[in-house]
Amino acid sequence: MNKAISCACAALAAVLLWSWAACAQRPVFEASELAGSPQEKLPGKLGAPDLTGPQREIPRHAAPPLAPELRGSIRRLETGGRKLVALTFDLCELSDQRAGYDAPLVAVLREFKAPATFFAGGKWMRSHPERAMQLMADPLFEVGSHAWTHGNFGVLGKEAMARQIDWTQAQYELLRDDLTALAGKRGAGYAVKGVRDSIAVFRFPYGRCSAQALEMLASRGVAAVQWDVNMMDAAKTRTSEAIVRDALRLVRPGSIVLGHANGFGHATAEALRSLIPALREKGYEFVTVSALLAAGKPVTAQDCYDSRPGDTAVYDAQFGEGTVHPHRHKP
Ligand SMILES: [Zn+2]
């Protein structure tokens, strides 16, 4: 090969390598798109209950039934002392009110490169399509299901429970298609290769479930993931100091921590700014729920609860079927 041709080949190779690297690293969303506004955290006005489902109500993907060890309600993981912890944030949305999005909270997780799992309501995903796609596209995060309109699985009948689960799964699939199309258009197809085809983890609203509800999820191959550490961040009087203090006392290897990212978590973002480095200082590593499930033995219960069996049953009288604002619910 003469010198001119070999130089041209080398230059071409360099250009190809550069463009491959540029493509591989191009994110789907720009930093300006990921940024949020304080207004976004606020819930919308109460309206008439929206009983409509997603554009396509039947999920396309069917996963094999759950393995026996993943059945039941998962409270935490036995990790053999390995200091793994899963931060989880619920994105609850009722049928009669649009919920918010806590952009500063998500920004703290990104700043600290802390993996986390978001349990998103199906209707929340429909009302926040761009935010849902941003969470799906971010390799730090995992998106799970928090039912369609926050249904109470301690009260709902079988068909209503199935709709809460399946509509959310179908909405996720629709957004995954949209995300794939958007990433392709922006030359970032590579960035969404790792996004799951369907949701693998579910969080019961109000911490309420039943044997029938657990079986329904297990038959669909979806794990019911509750928690063993509650930030109690939806209480307006709860300070970030109290959240951090309690979490540092309660978190143990394999813990699953519950918080809110739909605007109902008041001091959550501020608490995370201290909690993440403090837990790392104690030797903890943050992982998504799915990574935690793969790294240990689930500690399960046959019921769902907050800190002791039966303690969430009081919500049945307070919230009924759970899908409308409690002001509207008449027991
Ligand atoms: Zn919720």
C-alpha cells in the first residue's frame, strides 16, 4: 500500500472511530430538557375522575410467571451482609388529579450518580410522557409500576385490579416505543438499547394488597416490591434532618427505602443531598431494585404493610378504592 493510501485509510478509520464514539455517548435528552421548574412539583386542580385508559389497553409483552422465591410482598433482601441499598420513589397519580414531578430530587440522584427505582403510576406516565421517557432512558434508573390510578388492592375487585396493572404495563410499552423512535431521530438509538421491554417490579399503593393481588402479579411475572424503610416524606411537618436521621438508623444491608417523587415528598430532595453521602460513608452502595433482587434472597411476607402486619388496613376506610382524592371519597 502506498503512503498516501495508508494515510487516507488511517484518517478514515479515525473519523469512523470518532463518529462511533460520538454516537455511543450521545444522550437522548439534553441537560436543558432534564432541568425542571418549581411549578412542576405542584399537583394540578381536582377535577372529574378520568376513567380512560392508555391508547392501547392490552400489554404486548407477557413475561413468564415469577420464580417461587420472588412471590409474596418483598420487604427487603438478605444480602449476606453486603451493603447494598435500593432507593425507591413513588410517582402516585389519582384519577381526579394530575400529580407533580420533583425535578430537584431527580437532579440530586443524577448529581451523585445514585441509582434508584421509580414506581410510576400508569396515568402519571401518560400525563408526564417526557419525564417518564427521561427516567426510562437514564441508565442510573429503573421504572416500575405503581398501578394505573393508585388503586387500593385491599379493596378493588379482580377486574379493576387487572386494569390497574395491565393499563400501566401497556402505557409503559407505548412510551418505550415513543422513546425508541425519539432516540433514533436524535441519533441516540444506542442509549435506549438497555431499556426493558416491560415492567418487572410493582409497588402496591397505600401498602395494601391481598393474596389474589399477589397471585395476579406473580402470574404476570412481576415482583411486588414494598419497603422496610419509610422516609415518611409525604408528611408536611417532616424535616430533611428527621428523614436523614431515621434512615441512617434504619437502613441495613438489603434495605428498600420508600420516598416520593410526585411532588408529595416535601423535604426529600434536600434529605437525599445528605443521606446519599452519609450512607456511602458507612459503606453502602446504591442499586436499583432489580439489581438488589439479583444480589440476594428476598425477605417476603404474605401481606403488605408499612412497619407491622395489618398496619395499612386502616387506609381502606380512609381511601376506599383509592383512585380518587380522599376529600371526594365517602366511606
Ligand atoms: Zn403511592
